[in-house]
Amino acid sequence: MKLIHHSCLFLLIIFLSACETPISLTIPHHKNPLVIEGWIDNDRPATVIVSHSLSYYTEITLATILQSIDTTAQVIVSDDEGNSETLSLGFSADHLYGLLGKAYVGKNIKGKIGHSYQLTVKTKDKVYTASTTIPKTPVLIDTLYFNRKSEKDTTATIRILFHDKGDEMNYYRFFTQIKGLDMTFSQVSIGVFDDLTFNGLTLNFELVRMPVSNMVTANMTQEEYENYYRISFRPGDVIFIKSTTIDQKTQKYWSSLQSELSSGQNPYITPGNHPTNIIGENVTGIWSGYNVRYDTLIFQK
């Protein structure tokens, strides 16, 4: 019986081996899309970042990020009053790439509430265009205050109480920045949405802090790391709050990215193609007009 058992096993192995069919896969060439992220705020000039997306298996380092930034583009912004200007490559405090001097920044054209702005980006014999409008209605804030979970809790989140206009569709995006900790403004968790569920009502919303980027944590101590990734605010913090109204296309784009972040950045849950208002070949990103309000809160010790 033992001999028969071994013989059958040997024949089974031969049979399975004979059933194997070599498979040759030809993976089509993939060209990483251009990414254009640009915006213009009321009373401020435009800022535009141009870069190439990185492949899924690319090692993310400062060197690969710097290589992905397009610093040879021609970036033009024009308004609905007939003015036009070519943006210059330089420093911007509103984006990580801008902190490296890799942002295209304007000078002469500053955003006006209710006005429209056109973007044209020319790079490597390709032309990309987009249009946006700065909303007329700002965020109608009633109150900003710190909210502790209990009297013994030394940390707090920020609550914002604001009124929504009922005779129009509104879209919102909120940011925070802790002075001395955050290099730029960062969108709060679930910080972009429309007024579909509270049209014409007052919303009490929690501003939950998110870190700006994972790229700055490499040389941090454990204490610095925990401080950087905290979601709440501590005594002594000076917090700048950026409250904005946006158009529908901007809301859809950032809501799509927000959904990906909330699902743990799992590419199998949320596809990487996000709705864009940039017109052109193999491109993604967003060109946005922001009606901005700035506030400052100080967490007293």
C-alpha cells in the first residue's frame, strides 16, 4: 500500500507539472500624469505648483520629490477684466514645494470676490487650461472656541459655529496651522464639504488637526514625533485658522482625495483618478478660487 501511495503521488506531480502553461505579460507603457495645483485667494496673488505624479512603487524621498517638480513651465493667469501676467518661480509659504522655492507665484493680479480667473500652463509642448471663480459668500462665522472633553483634559479641539445661506449652494474647506510647529496651513480632518445636509442652518463643526506631511518626520525624536502627529491643541499654542468657501469643482476634487485619506490611503478602495477642472492631455489637479477668512486663537496656559 505504501508503494502504491508513493507511485500515485509521483504521477500526480507529473500531471500537475504538465498542466502548467507559461504566461507572458506585456505591461503597457504608463506615462505619469502632470499634476497642477493652483489657487488664488481674495486680496492675494495666485500660486501654482506643477509636478509629475510618481509611480505606485516609487521610493518616496526628498530627491525623487524634487525631481518630480516641473520648474520649466510657463504659467499664465488672467482675469475677467482683461489683465494677464506670467507667474515667476519662487517662494510661497502656502505649500511645501513653495517653501523650497519651487512654486509659481503671481504679483500683479490679486483675487477679487465674485471674479473669475483663467489659468494656462505650457510645458514640454503641451498646453493646459482651467477656469475658476472666487465665491461671493464667505464663511459666516458666529463663534470659534476651544472644546475640552472634560475639565481635567489639558488638550482641546476647536469648534467653529457658522451660518449657511439658504438661498444658494455653498462649498467649504477649512485649515489650521500651529505657529512654530506647522510649516504651512493643513486641511483639517474631513475638512471639505458642501451644505447639502444643513442648507440655511447653523453648523457646529470640529476642527481636528492633521499634520502637513509625513516627509518631515525622518529625524524627529519620539517626543517630537508624537507632538507633530497630535490631532488636538495644547496650552501655549497659537493657532491660525483659515476658513474658505470654494466652488463645486474644487469641493469635488478635495473630497475625492479626502475619501482616500480616510480609507487609509488604500488604492484598492478608492481609485486614484480624482475629478479635475484642468483641461489637457494626461493631467490631473485643480485650479481654485478661495474666499478666505483668517482667524487666530491662543490657547492660554
